[in-house]
Amino acid sequence: MPNRLVIVESPAKAKTINKYLGRGYTVKASMGHVRDLPKSKLGVDVQNGFEIDYEILPTRKKIMDELKKAAKDADEVFLAADPDREGEAICWHLAQELGGKKKAKGKSKFQRVVFHEITKTAIQKAFEHPEEINAEKVDAQQARRVLDRLVGYKVSPILWDKVRRGLSAGRVQSVALRLICEREREIKAFVPEEYWSVTALLDSGVPPVFPAGLSRKDGEKIEITNEADAKAVRTDLEKAAYVVSKVTKKERKRYPVPPFITSKLQQDAFRKLRFPVKKTMQVAQKLYEGLEVGGEGSVGLITYMRTDSTRVSEDALVAVRNHIGAAYGEDYLPEKPISYRTKDGAQDAHEAIRPTDLSLTPGSLRKHLGKDELALYELIWNRFVASQMKPAVFDETAVEITAGAYLLRARGAVMKFKGFLAVYEESMEEVAKARAKKAEAQGAPAATEADAEPEAKDGLPPLEEGQKLKLKKLDTDQHFTEPPPRFSEASLVKELEENGIGRPSTYASIIATIEARDYIEKRDGRLWPSEIGFLVTDLLVENFADIVNVEYTAAMEEELDQIEEGKDTLLNTLNQFWKKFEKDLKLASKKMRSVKGVEEKTDEVCDKCGSPMVMKWGRYGRFLACSNYPDCKTTRQLAGASEGAPEASEEALSQPCPEHGEMLVPRKGRFGFFLACPKYPDCKVTKKLVRGAEGRLELEKLKPIENEFCPDCKKPLAWRKGRFGNFIACSDYPTCKYIKKKEAKDIGLLCPECHEGQIVERKGRFGKPFYGCRRYPSCRFTAYHRPLAEPCPKCAKPYLLQKETKKQGWVVACADDECGYERPMDGPPEWFLAAAAAAEAAALAAAEKAS
């Protein structure tokens, strides 16, 4: 039997694939990329045709030694990395290092296998038809890597010279940072405008009472911009008679949305599950590579998760249509499969993200998957099923009501047929976008007067033209126009996607990189640029206009696509880029303004030596430092000193030090901002600062505990937030260091060792529960699974344990591993279900609060 070696990226993927291949195949993991450009030097010889100097990653040397040995003994080597540019490049690097150029009997023993889902059928089909490594894909990936290296390793040293070491520039990351900074400046420059809305609550004599919004006066659109005009309109409407002048009834359809592509998955997972983009991709990777599913072992649950195509295979369409017909009935099944148009510029190399097997419903996997894996799988599963269902149908009624010279409008909709909404509710942003697209297709403006009409939640009562209505209430409300919102991770991904910047595989790393560089900060799910982020963006815009230009970066992405399609070459693309970039580098090294070592005089005086304080640039932005440095090393962090720096409230800036009487000043430490004495660290007086409205720094407000007082100093107890979560302590903490210990939860079981104390549930240092005797430390009984008051029938141990296993689910087992007694349970125990329900309720409450 021939010896065949299969190389994939991860052990999880290797485990799943191995069970489908059977005997004669050995599956090993490369753990991702095995070669890259060296960290210590540029690694690209620009003068000699951009020759690339690759080296094996230090963390992969041991793995490569094992792979070389396995490849040497193998008759055939199958390279099975992910089906994208990165995966193709990994395969090429492996072939280069393992001897891919050597021929055996006139044919290379290295072959490429490509599959888009890890199922038995897909794997076997891929191995029946192996391919050669796609050279164009490899060139496209190498071109991206070289471009990123040239920008990073050529621009970053200039920033080090002009600002400080540790800063960096990135070809795509810098554009994303610019978008965030420009949005922040839009918000700061925004001038709100006043406007008033008028809504009448009307009664037809038949429930329900419904709202109607003011639309026109004397046939002209009415805009109310001040209180005086609002009062005048109110006076007129209070005297007017309300009569129905027009009733329009029509059927409206709401169509399903396509199955997920990468960017839409990242956006919906952020909105609905509160998953950061990076977490979404990590969880999706697990679902793709395979997870343990009961007796079936490791199973790949979704198709490849890096895609910009909405295309779905014929087999998957047949399967989903069969499922819809069986689960929801023929009424929910369209006459033929729905096809969705893939956006212009999409690579369309892979299918949309969908489940690999529709028989594996989210409900059937509930006991096998973790909370995050199940939530994301359910989102993917529901969206895919909904994408092939009939549209939802509504009976919509639009009503025009005259009140003297004024015209009011109201509308209501009643669901006639649920359609795809029986499975999946898309975000309101997608609904609004679909409406705008439909209006545009019909030749109407994207935004119409109807968009501002109040919609009756309970529908409208039966109404006829000429019918008189009674005014129940009249609301005149003042509003102000609002600035564009700050980017969240989801909206930034949307912006990058719409501008053609980056590709599905890069969105998560773009956000992670600019956050790691301290260029942005996350506050309440929004991305705020830092002071240093503004500075770097401005310097790059001034000196490298192309690099941070949205259109230029999008055009570069198209050039990389052309390399992959064989329409352009790696060398030509790099030459064209270098000609302009080299000139910009020479100019920037001479003309870029320097802030390094620049000191701005201030009116502040050093508290220690009396010398004037000067403004300098540091890691987190500008700060005050003594001009007598290095003899005096006094520094002071600034709050709200310049653009991007956090502002502090008046209350925070007017706190005196109880020991020295001087005002406490904001500083930034390892765990964020805090107030400290100007003599800090000699004086240890500090107060914690937290983010308040609009990101301002405010004093931490402790939530008091009613009628509970410190047993040591008699001051009220209060909630505090520490490194390991919330805790209750004296409100005078840290002056008084009393901390209230949490009461351990009694589970109603007598300790099986001492037979005196009760078994209680406690939490360990990292939040994992364990069970122990209340008489601890006198009795040291502990168990990491919930004890059951039942002796083991095999070894007579006085208690058993309830625990969850990957293969069998919930079981009752002996605490003695050598005994081995084990029996299955019907399902999760009641205490576990109650705890899960409580946790879910808490998560929903937190999500509602966040949204």
C-alpha cells in the first residue's frame, strides 16, 4: 500500500480529515505559515527584481523537521491548506522546503487538493482530482506581502525618527485609521440644527388609537425649526377638525437576504451576538475545521468562512429546499431556487458561508457545542435556510388626514404571511438598505416622506375617506440633528468592504493591528482615535498621500486580483508601485515635520523644583515634563490637552490631595487612567477614573450597598470593580481594606468526608466553579464536578459526580478514576439548566443595555 502524506494547517482540521481518508494516509499539521520574510531586515531586494529572502519561522523549525522526515518517506504528498491565496502560498512554501522541485518517475509527488467544506464527499472528491499549485494565486499573495513589507519597513523608520520608536505604518491599516480619524473630526465639527416633529394621536371610534405625523401645510412640505413656530402649529391643530382624505391599501413583500459572506457575518455577529470581528473569525474557523459531535467524532460544520461570494452549490440548494418543505411546508418554498447577485469585484472563488449538513440543526448540536460556537452556527444556519424561503407578505395601509390647512400621514402594516421571517430576522440596517435600493430601482429618491411617517405598532383601524377622527393627544417634540456615529467594528468592516479596501481574510487583522499600536481605543463598542493616532494619520496624509488614499488602496486590491487572474504580473505591479513610492520616501525623510524632542513652553510650574514645565510627546500622546530633566524627572499626564486625548470632567479636575492639598492630576497607567497627587509616586493618593458621557474621564461612582456597613470602620459598603471582576468593599477602600467575601452557595449535600459540613459551590481564581466543604480549612474535601448523594454501586464510594463529556454528553460517574463506573443521563440536570437560563437572561439584559 502506498504511503501518502497529507499536510493541512491545524491539528483540528487534520483530525477531521483523517477520519474520511482511512488507511494509507497520514495527516499532519503545519500550524499555518512555515516561512516568511525575516523580522530583522527588509528581506526584499528591490534592485534585483524584488527577489524575496524567505526564512523558516523559528516556531516552525521543529515542525518542519518532522514534515521533511515524513515527506521523504512518502510516495505522494498532498498539500491541503485553505482554498484562498494564503492557503495557496502555504502549500507553495511547503513544497519549496520539502523538495517540491524533485521529480519521481517524471512527475512531482507534491499535489494540491482543494475543498470548500470538510465533509466526506468533498474530501474524497478533492483527493480523486488533485491539482497543481496555482502560481497566479501564489504571486498575488507574494505581491501583497511584499507591498505590505515595503510600506511597513520603509515608512515606519521615518516615524521613529520624527515621532518615537515603536510606531508603524501599514498599507491597508493606515487607510482604516484615516477613516476613523476623519469620522471623529466630522463629529467634532458637526453643528446640530434644531427641528420639531408634530404627532397627533387619533381615534376613529374603533380601536386602536393610532399616530399620524405632520407632513404638509397648504400643499407645501413643512419644516419647523424653532419653538415659536411649533407653538403656532400646535394652536392651529388643536382647533382643527381631522378628516380622512385618502386611504391606500397595498400588499408589500419583504424579501430574504443572501446567505452570509465574510463581511456580513462579521457585521451580524457583532450586532446580534456582540462578537468582535476577531472572535467571529476564530469561532468560525473552529466550525469549519471540525468539532466533536457525539459519536460522529470531529465534523466540519460550515463551509469555508473567508468568502465574498453568495453562490451556493446545486447539492446544497436541493438539501435546503427539501428541509424547508419538510420543516415549514410547501407554502414557504419558492417555485425555484433563489439566486443572488454577487457584488462587482468579488473573487467568487468559494461558496457563501453555509452549514455543510442541514440535518445537523442547532437544536441537535446544543449539547455538543460551546455557547459561542452554537450561537454563531445558529446564526449561519438560520440565515442560509431563510435565504431560500418565500418573502414575508404584509398588508400595508397608508392614510392621509386633513386638519384645516395641514396634511398628516399615517401608515400601518399587518403581517399576512411570515415567509423567511419564520426563521431569520435581518438587521434594520439591511431592511433600510433594501428599501432604498428598491426605491432607486423604481426611479424614486432613496429617502421619501414615507420614511418619516410614524407606523402604528398595532396596525390601523378600519378607515374610510371622509371619515371624521377625534384628536386624543398632540405631541410637539424638539429634536436636533445628530452627527454621523463613530465606527464600530461592524460598521468599519462595512465601510472597508464598500470602498474595496482589504479582502475577507484581512478585516480582522486590520482592526487588531491599529488597536495593538494604540492608534485607536474601544469604548462601549465604538472606535475612538487616540492622540497619537491623529498625529500619525496627519503625517502620513502630508507625506504619503497615495498610501492613505482610499481610491488608490482599492485600486491596488484590484491589481492583486488581476495577478491572481493572470491579467498582470507580480513584477510589473511591484515596479509600478516602487517608482512613485521611492520618490515619496526620499521627500518624507527630509520634509516630514518632527515632534521628537520638540518642547512647547507652558505656564505650568514643576511641583518639585519650581522649574517651568514643557509639553512633550510620549507613547500615549502629549504630556507635561519638567524642563530641568534629567535632574528632575517630574511628569504629568494631560487630559483633553489636544485632539484625540481624553477629556476629564470638571469634578475630576477639582479633587484635592487629602495629604498635600494640591489638585490631583490625570495620569495613565497599566490599567487605564487615574487621578494622582502631583508628588506621585512619593505620595500614594490615587482615585480611579472611568469613561463617562462622550468618552470623558470621570470619577468612579461606587454603587452603595443599602444598610450594609464596614465592620472595621463603620463606613458604607459599596461595589467596586477589580482585576477579577466586581466585589464589595468598604467605600473608603483602599484606606480601609475590608473586602466582603461572597457567600458560598449550598447545594444540599452533607460532606461525604467529614459528615458535618455542607457541600457548597465556590468559584476559583479564574471563575471556574468547584465544590468544597463549608468547614474548610478544617475539612479539605473538594470536587471539580457536582457531587451526587449516591454511593457508587461498583466500589461503594459514598458519592458520585455529575459531569459533561464530549463523547457521551452528561453522565454520572464515580469520583475514583480507577473504578471507572459511569452511566449516561437523560440530559442536562435541572441545576445546570437553571444556571444556563439565568446566564442567558443576564446576557440578553446586557445586550439590550449595550444596544
